[in-house]
Amino acid sequence: MKSTAFLQTQGLAIDLDMVKSRNATKRRADQPTTASSSTKKPRLEPPVIPEIIEHHDHLLYSAVGRRWRGLDNIENLVVFGDSTTRFGHCTTWLGHLLQSLVTSGKSRKQHVQAYNYAAPGHTVEDDLSDQLEKFFEQFPRKKGTQSEPSLDPSKTLCVLWLGINDCGRTEADDLEEIIEKLFEDGLDELYTKAGARNFLLINVPPKDRCPAALRLSTDLSKRYKTWNELLQSRAKIFASDSAQISVFLFSAYEVVSAVLDDPEKFGFQEDDVTEQGGAIWMDDLHMTSEVHAIVAERIEVALRARGV
């Protein structure tokens, strides 16, 4: 059952995505972003990463398969998502992660390419299949079990961060079908047709606490919590299908909640928690580059902890 109340808010956010992206440098989704030491750094000052969360890498689930050889071995990031990953001029978590990968560890000796198929406003229900088609246009599907994949499975990490917009327009009781679509049409297809073996899933952050959601009478928290619970359950099933599969489920929900619960520990102010256009929310829905930097740092820590 669709929620028309939040559809209106989401619609405004999607329009804002388009407006802010209109003057941005155009890059086709099938063109890689190459991280190197010359990559433009974000304009904002780096946020504070407090030691209070150093003990916890925010991986809700991890299954390390035979093709995972550590983060420093990864040369290709294949990313599917929404405006959390691609949003106008904002340096999202992906840009921060790429920048870090070429300035730390063995990655300094190599280029790391990101094939970013994310687009503002996209959902699993309506758009994931289109993102996958764009990927397969560039990297053709395998023909039979004996054919070699276009990208080396051991050097490729497929990242899927979707669901925010699905939760925004769908009641909690109807999300299970969309989660099934994420795995059956997404991860299963990447596994069988692209030869992908390493997967990073990122759950949805607490967008019920963004300025846009706070203006609504509808409580959206159940939707995000339901999505995250279903995602974790289904990830475990997917990982059990093969000893070659590596699945990492990262909790953006935990990281962003930590920022909102105690903003001063991260260098923010109490007012930033609910302020539109402040240091945490760049508008009424989207997180600032400073928050994305925190998410990226946590992702890197989590994946490095699963080295070999």
C-alpha cells in the first residue's frame, strides 16, 4: 500500500535532486569514476570521528567467502543506489571512500574505479532493473558457466544502497516483496550473469528523523526498521547459497543514529539535528557531505577488519 503523504515529500526531494544536478558536470552512469591522488577533495572540513565508536565497526552481518581477499585487493566498485550515492555537487560517501582508498593501504599503488549507476529518486521496485541493464550494457552477461566474467570477481565489490525511497512510499507490511526483488533481480543476477562474488549491502538510515519527515503526521520509523530487519534476514539466506559469496551488511542506520543522538561528539551542534540546510541535513531530506564522510570512514574500517 502506497503512502501518498510521503510521496509528496519525496516528490519535492526528487525535484530538488534534479534541480541541483542540472548544473553539475554530466557523467554517464556507465563511465567509471577513477580515484587517484589528484581527485578533488570535499570543500567541507572533515568531521570529528570520536573514539566512542571505534570498538564497533557497524557490520550487522558478514560472511567471508573464497573470493574475498581484503579491501586493498579491490580495484572495481560497482554501485547501485539513489541520491544517497549520487546527488549533484555533493561529495557522497562514495567519493569520500574512493579518496581514502588511494591515500591509505596498498591502494595507493593502484587506481580504484567506481562504476556508479545510482540516480536520484530511484527505487528497488521501479528502477533497479534499469540500473542493472546499464551495467550489463557495459559489461555483457556471461554466456554459460564456462565463460569468464568481464570484471575479475576477486577484485570487484558490488555495492547496493537502496530502499530509502521504497520505504518512503510503501507501508511496512508490503516491503518484503520489494526486498525479494532486491535479491532475486539484483544480487542473484549479478552473481549468475556478472560472476560477482563480493557484495556490500547498506541498510537505510533513520530518515524518519530528517526535517521533511518530522513535518509529517505519519510515523515512518516502522518502515525503516522493517526494511533493515528484512534485509538482514535475506542477506543471510543469500550468503548461504555458495562458499564463494562474501556478503557484508553495513548499518548506516546505526552510524547516522549515533550522529543524531549525540551530534557534539562528531563536531556538530544540537540544532543541526533538525535544521534544514544545517551541518547535518543539507536540505530537508539529504545528509551533508560531512555526514557522508563519517559513513565512508565507518565502511572502510568495517571492510578492512574483514581482511585476509
